Amino acid sequence: MAYDLLIKNGRIVDGSGMPSFHGDVAVKDGKIVELGKLSGPAKRTIDAEGRVVAPGFVDNHCHYDAQVTWDPLCSFSPDHGCTTVMFGNCSLALAPVRPGTEKRVAEFLSYVEAIPMEVLNTVEVDWETIPQYMDRLDQHLGVNVGNLIGHSAVRYYVMRDDCQKRTATDDEIRAMQDVVRDGIKAGALGLSVSRNKGHYDPQGVHIPALWADEKEIFALGDVLREMGTGIIQSGGGRAAELKDGLMARLSEATGRTVIYNNLGQTVREPDLWKKHMARVEETSKAGIRAYPLCSPNRTTQSFTMRNCQTFRGAPTWHPILLSSDEEKLRAYADPAIRQKLHDEVVEFKVEVPAAGYSRKWYDYMWVETPALEKNQSLKGKTIHQIAKDQGKGIIDAFLDLVVEENLDTGFMMAENNVDDEAMAKILTYPNAIVGLSDGGAHVQFHGGYGYSTRLLSEWVREKQVMTIEQAVRRLTFDSASALGLYDRGLLRPGMAADIVIFDPDTVRPLPESIVHDFPAGGWRVKEPAAGIMATIVNGQVLMENGKHTGALPGRVLRNTYYHANHA
């Protein structure tokens, strides 16, 4: 047989978790046709000597819903070996959308996921329904994309402005079910909901999905049960699961896999990950498929007080974060406002739902880049250290610097996934799914794309927490199976030829930088990768040594119901 592509002499790590072996992989018509010692003629041969040949990584939690319309690569996910990305998470999506409401739908995505509205306003929305959106994307893709039906978008589509005021009527629930059914028939990979109390719109009101009661959520999930396909994803699922088992009950009622955010270590509640793991152990033993995502990334964010998400939800601080720079500076200099901020975030006299900070946040936030020469000695010091050194209260020390440097001080915050011992147990826990890059979101705060190369470098090569075979399975087969992508995630004859070739000795994420490559002059954080030789999508080389080849072989991936009815 003449092959389209022959990858020779690689260390084949096939995604199953079985031992790797030395050999070749042959590709024809977008599929893998053989593995072993192969010698047939090929249109293109790649020598992978000294490198690993693995299934393409599945980036299972992204927010490229808008970005994919101008960036078919969904950069920078494929730079790190990802061949498939999944968006429409956390109830947020850009379809369905009624004509004239495009801006409002984009606002939900913008504020929760920190994507500037001036960038989202450039998207030319030429669709209304979920099927139309999927067909629009299918014409121009570098990577494969899977999309979820966002509950917030569906609720707004059916209930208009009432979607953020009340529970739905039976008629409205039926109308929402019809929208979900149409999306599933078109091949959407499932439904996304949210229970994350920290998710607001730009006006400071909870996003539509959070106004839904359980009856509505279960009714929408029931459409997937009825059609026998699709997953359910939930933002903020951890608190809901630990409170009353909502994620497990949803999976049990619908018979569908539920994936939710997230199993992680946090200084806010140091032993929470152990309680969460014990809970998942219990439900898994009962045969329930409700799995948390986990990330190998340390969750850090760089920010200035011009653009900060940390204190969202705090009654006094929230409106200040939404105000102009002049109003921010006035507020931060006002002793009465400082006293209120002290009461809320230092004394904790007010409860903030899903607060984005721990009780000792000032021990985990430090000065990264002072703006003024005279303040360079503060670099690397926490807010608490500065307050002590200056004999001031926390808020006074923090805001004196913010005002003096005209909101330009660069801060860094790190409270999550910072305990190596906990992380080793979380990342090797079989009932959690590795991923959660959040690609396309929080674009001016952190990258996140490099979760795959970080797992392979830090946790496999350096800390030896798992073998390379285990890590590749975590990045490929585990996610593909959970998401219902049954023709991907393994190197096997007949499977789609989504492949990554990487150097196990050098693969790693590289330092982040700022790039101005978004529409309307928008900027974002870039996180490149080292050691990725090639990212191959549907049998075509998409990225080679960090450069796009110009190929656009990606497709919209569709569910089992769609394939059964479009054979």
C-alpha cells in the first residue's frame, strides 16, 4: 500500500497505557492504517528517531467559542501537541443567539472568561442556531473542535431578559429542551451548565445558568438520556457535588458522563482535595460516571489593578473593578472606602459567594513588577510583608502602592496547585481527568495552554510522578473516552490520524510573553512550547517545529447520535 504519511523509527506510546515500543506509524486518507516495522512507499516520510510518537492531545476544557472564528488553529493549544479542543464549557457559548442580541450573549462570555469586549465585538455573527454555528465552523479549521451547548446561552435565547430574574416555567423548560435537542441532533458533544457562584455578567449579576433550579437542569440533561448521547459539563461542580451530590445525581439520572471543575489543591481549604477524592471514590464504586477535571498547571495569575478579577463579588470592591481608571484611583485613595474593603476582605465581615481569594490572600499575592524605580526593592515581596515593613494595615499598604504607581504595579497571585505532594496524588488519581487548560479564556492573565507539556516535563521527566505511558494516556485516551470521541485518543489502525511527535528529553512549556495579535489591537498572554516536533491532524501536518504549515485539516467533531443517523 502507498501511504500518505509514514512516521519512521519513533518510540510509539499508543495512548493505551501499555509499554511503548520502537516502530513506525503509517497514515492514509486521514486514518492510521498500520503500526510496526513498515516499508511501503509514502508521499511523505518523517524520521522520528529519538522522539515519542503519540496520539494528539485532547484539550478538554477551552473557551475558543469566539477565537475560533478568526483563529482556526485555536492557538496556542496545537503548539503544545493538542489536536482537538473542546469549548462551550461552563454554560457559556455563542449559539443560539437571536439577531440583535449578539452583544449581550458575548458579554456573559467576556466577563466570566476575561476576554475583552472590544475583541468579541469584532466577531461577525452570521448564525442563529447551534447547527448553523457548527456548520459555520466546519468550513475553516486547523484543529478539530468539539462544542457543548451552553445553558446560559440557551436560557437567554428562550427567556430573554427574564433569564436573570427567576426560575423557568414548564413551557420555557420545554422550549429549552427543544433547543438542546436540535443541538444534539446536529452533533454537539453535550450540554454545559454552571453552579459557579463566582460567575457574573459585567453588571455584577449572576449569569443565566445560575438562576436555574435543579428541575430545569435535570430536564435539559434528560434530552441527552432520551437521545443516548453526549456528556454534561459543569462549571463550579465541586462545591455542588460536596454539598449534596448534584454531579453524581445528574449522571445517575441521565446515564451520561458528567465532567466538572475541579479536583485541585488550594490554600483556601488545604484538606478539601482529600474530601473531594473520597467522595469521587464513593460514587465511582457505585458505578456513577461523575468525574472532576484536574490540571498539572500551578494556577497563577499576573495582573494590575487596572484589570483585576481577584476581588469580584466583594460588595464594595466589585463595582470599583468595573469603573474607569479615574474612578478606581479616587476610590482607592478614599479612607472610607478603604475601611469598607478592610471589613470585607481582611476582617471578612461580609460573606462573598465563591470568593476568588483565601482568608490570607495577602500571603499569596506579591509584587511582580513595580512600576517606579524607587519601589524596585518591593519586587517579590508579599502584600503582608510590605504591610509589616511599612507598619501599615493590609489594605493601606496595598492601595498606597496601587495609587502611587497609578494602577500600573504588576502583581502575581498563586493559591492553587502549589503543594507538590497533593498534586502528585491528584494527577495520578484515575477517577479524575487531566486537562483544564482554559485555552481562549483569561487571555490577559495567564496562558494555561501548556498543561500537556508541563505534565510531560515537570511531572514525568523531573518529578517522575508517573511514566510517560501513563501521562500520554491521561492526555489522550482518558479525555477522548470521557468526551465520547471514540475514534481518537489511541494509535490503532482505523482510528483518526491525530498524532503528536515530541522529544521526551526537551518537551516543556516556555516562559509566557505578551503578544498583540487579537482583533481590534487586542493583546494576550502567549505560552509557546519546546520539544514538539509535529502536530498532525486528520493525517496532515498542522504544526512543524512550532510553525503552522498552512494546512487546515480540522473538523467539527460530532456525537454518536449524529454519526448513527448520517452514516
